[in-house]
Amino acid sequence: MERKFALLTFGCQMNIHDSERVAGLLEREGWVETEPESADAVILITCCVRESAERKLYARLAGLRTVKEKGAVIAVGGCLAQKEGERLRERAPHVDLVFGTHRYPGIASLLEKAARGAVCSTSMDGLSLRGLPCRKREGFRCWVTITNGCDNFCTYCVVPYVRGREMSRPLEEVLEEVGAHVAGGAREVNLLGQNVDSYRRKEEGRSRFADLLRILGSSFPGVWLRFTTSHPRDFDLEVMRAIAETPGVCEYVHLPVQAGSDRVLEAMGRGYGRDEYLEKALALRREVVDVALSTDIMVGFPGESEEDFLATLELVEACRFETAYTFVFNPRPGTPAALLGDDVPPEVKRDRMARLTELTRRLTAQALLAEVGREREALVHGPSRRDSGFWVARTRKNFPVHFQRSVEDLTGRLVRVRVTGAGSWSLRGRLVEVLG
Ligand code: SAM
Ligand code: SF4
């Protein structure tokens, strides 16, 4: 009899990618995907970077009691599952399977076992991705893990505890996987790691990330390459030059700054100071013509004074980020920063967040406006969700651009558009030509 699974994913690109693996593995075993209401197994891939993600997950889990009563296996995997282990079942006893971030290759047999009685599998030794099937979200884009885990232990962050120590995949394995995706029609490859700039440093004594970009660029000409996340301590001139000199690598770098005050950066354990970050941002803009710089910024870290916060605003202004993702500090149990005392009052956090987003929005709007009148290459993602009469594409600088729909389906095609207008978050354009 055909077995059916439903997959619910919470959190970042890493989790979405883990879900692609889980779906690929189950489909290889003959399972088919369906809605939770008609599934034999409902699998939740979870996040625990902020408390709000955990709350959302438990609320969703509570809503699954009815499908459990109909006989479905409820499985929780990913970061929260790794962090909570058995505790998760204490809070949500209707969960049959808890599986950690290194356990999803065994998902099919874990589900079978869990159908006979509750299972908790969270050991973190041995994760090999070689040859594991992976279901692609879209035919034209793919995500390929180059490093797993993280060794940085930024004091606020739970990732190293739930994803384990950093491990880089061998170059041949990455090439093999990218090759398979490209053969299957991928036009854009997104390389994933918590700190891509340390790719193979542990194994080979020096980072091979710049080499990886060059090798992928020459092995797969015409394919767009993107990567996330870069770490400001390790992001160096060699990588900047590899970006500049490899035509496939898109002019977009996500380089999380987190804060602009040396004191706060030190307390966060980031391993760089304000000046070093700014120098790298300026060097990047010099080395890579017309690059877009994106970042993550956190407000309200323990002990953050008004002066510290003003230093963040100043650095943000100096870096002129094209895109910024902003977060309010949230103490995560088990991390060193959680012991510092969450001493910035909520109203001060709110006020700082409002001032920060006002600035980052202004910078984004200015960056978008500067695109008007330019011709840009863009990869079409599909019909716009907001306005079905338009296609939505992403330029190499990762700006969304909307342009009028034609009869021909352009999903997954590379196009050239002339940018005719800019909104707060996206561009408007006119199709110039279809490139391929
Ligand atoms: N490895 C990446 C890096 O170094 O930036 C990203 C990891 S993390 C999943 C993504 C973002 O979440 C971080 O850049 C940080 O701004 C934010 N974040 C992590 N822990 C947080 C916490 N405890 N409170 C608020 N934001 C947090
Ligand atoms: Fe977390 Fe820092 Fe590692 Fe990023 S680099 S995952 S913020 S510990």
C-alpha cells in the first residue's frame, strides 16, 4: 500500500534544504507527499534560533493532535528536535519520533520504528550526505551544502549546539552534486554553510572557498553561483577576487555584521571589530564592481548602551547595505549570552529596532532607485504572487524585479530586463530579451 508523508518546514535555508533531503529519501522508498490530513506520517523540520520559532512549532504541533488520532505518525526533526530530545515528548506527548540534525538519512526506517513505539534519535556522530537523494524545490535552482555545523560559537547562537562541529564536504562530492543538479536543469546553484569562508580549512589547513568558487565557475560555465553565509572574520581578499574574476558568481554577498560597537562585537565573540568589518566592506565594493552587500543586524544584546547602538547605526550608514535582516536579541538557554542577563528593556529594544529599520529601509530604497534605467540579467522565478499579470525574477544582485507576463512560460529562464521603476522592496522592469 502506498505510504504518504506531509512535510512542514520552519526556519532558514538549511532547514528548507534538510526538508528537500527528507522528501528525496522518502520518495526513493516509495512514499508520496500529501497534506497533513491524509498523511501516514507528518514530519516537522524545526528551528530554534529564536524563541518565537519554538512557540510557532509547539502551536503547530498542538494542531496535529487530530491527525495523530486518525493514526498518523508525528515526527519532529531539525534544530529544535536536536536541542530538546526527549524533553520535546514531555511537552508534546503525541510526538512519535524525535530525530536530530544528523539523523535524517535514516528517516524511512526511523518512521517505521516509530509506528511501533516512540523513538528519540539525536546522536550527532556520522553524517554523510554523499549520494543522498534530494528533491528539488524548483528545477532551475538548487541548494548544495558545502559545510555542516559551526565552530564559531558566537555567544548568542544555538547553532553550534544543534548542528554540531563544522565539517566540510570533500570537493569531489560537492562537484558531483552540483554536476547532477546542473545536468537536471539547474541554472543557479546556492552553496550553503554557516561559514562558507572556512570551507575545508580544518581538513586542509587553509580555506579552499575561493578555489571552490573558481573550480565551480570553470566547470559549469553559464551557471549562476550564490553562497551563504560569509563570516566577516574569514571573508578575505582572495574570496573577493574569486567573486570578481568568476563570471558565474553573482555580485551579492551576505556578510552578517551583527553590531557596530567593538564592545558588543567582542561580547558576541564575533572575532572582528568595527574597523575590520568596514575595511572589508569597502574592499569588497572596490574589488567587485557593482556588488550588493547584505547583512544581519541584532539589537538589544546584553549591555548594549545607546552609544553602542549609535555605533551600529553609524556603521550601517557607512556600509550602505543594499539589504539588511534585523533581529532583536533573544536569550537562548545554554548559550553564554543567556547568562549575561537580558538587560535591555523591551521598549528600548523596540525603539532601537524602529530606528534601525528606518535606516535600513532607506538604504534599500536608495539602492533600488539606483537600479532604475539599468539593464540587468535576471533569473525568472515564476508568476508574481502579488500580481499575476507579472513575472518575478531576481537580478544577479538579488533584487526582485517584476515585469509584464507574456504568453510564453519564462519560469527558470534567464532574461535581460530594463529597470523602469523602484518600490520599497522590489524593482519594476521591461523585458528586453530572453537570454536562454
Ligand atoms: N551563520 C550565520 C551567521 O554567522 O550570521 C547565520 C546564522 S543564524 C541562524 C541567522 C541570524 O540569526 C544571525 O545572523 C543572527 O543575527 C540571528 N540570531 C542568531 N541567534 C540569535 C539570538 N539569540 N537572538 C536574536 N537573533 C539571533
Ligand atoms: Fe551562529 Fe555565529 Fe555560527 Fe553564525 S557563525 S551559525 S551566528 S555561531
